[in-house]
Amino acid sequence: MSELDQVVFIVDDDEDIRTSLSRALEMRGYSTRVFASAQAFLDAYDADLMGCLILDYGMPQISGLELQSALVARGATLPIIFITGHGGVPESVQAMKLGAIDFLEKPFRQETLIKQIDAAFISDARSRQGHARARNARRMFESLTEREREIAQLLVSNPSSSSSKDVARHLEISPRTVDHHRSRVLEKMQVSSVAELVDLSISTGLFDKG
């Protein structure tokens, strides 16, 4: 993934700021898309597009913080860099709690913004990779039979008692049957050991919802 694959979205009701930011970033090789309002951004936003959002905090109708909340409600993970001419501590704390990368007060140094954009790009890429891994883990888990899922969950929930005899005793089946199912579970989940299965489950939240 390169910077060319990622977009810097700029949402600000001040045309001069939108234009100057867009030009400055494009001169540095960034791809930008500008919007005059939060609603215009929401109407056009495509969650598949990678990048980050430079967002003015104090906009009419829908504020920057309200736009951030709307994106969170949609499950969007696009990193946000707030810019403001009159921000205070409570506003910045609230924005950061909702996952903002930074809260920059105007005027800010261009180098500071560039640094945060690059950090946001890295954050977005890692987030998307994590979500893709979780979706793949869920897909593999759904390919398991009911018995295989039962055994997988037992292995993950109590790895210290994950021997075939332990599992067989719990399920009242033979250790040989457990061996067969365990082998199929590891194969289908594309891991080589119970330890790897546990790591996969923890990193993707595979059993968080049951």
C-alpha cells in the first residue's frame, strides 16, 4: 500500500482553507478530496477509500464533532485530524476519546500536519488489515462443523487443559475422535498449533460474541 492509494479528505466550510490545504498537500504528492460541509462528506463518503480526514471542528449545521460521531455510529474507522481556530480542552478531549489522531489549533505548522497525516495513514492501514484478518478468521471459523467449533472454543477458552484426553473427557467422546477434529480445526483455521489458534482468536476477537 502506498500514499497514492490513500486520500486526504478535507472538510471545512472556509473555501480559502480548503483550497490552500488541498494545493499544499497535492504539491507534496498527496491525493485530496474537499468538501464544504459535513453533510456533503457524508453523502459522498465511501468506506472502502483509504486515507484520513482533516476536519474543521466549528462548522455550521453539522459540527466536526457531530460528523465524527456519525462516522463512529456507522462503524467507520477513518482516522480524523481536527483543525480549529477556537478549540478548547474539553472539545479536544472529547474528540480524542472518539479516536481522533490529533486536534490542531490554527495556525499550525504544515510540517506538523504532514506528520499527523502520515501517522493517520499508518493507523488506517493497520486498522483495515486488522479488520480483514478478523473477517478472514470468522470466514474460516464458519467453515468448521458444529463439533469442530465446539472443540475449537474449548481449546481457546482453556488452553492449559487442551490435551485430547481433557477435551474428550469434557465432551464424553474418545481421545482419538478429538485428535481427528483437532487436526481438522487447525487445518481449516490455517494455524499449526493450539497456541497459534489462541493468538488468532485473541487478535481477532473470534469468540467475543459467543
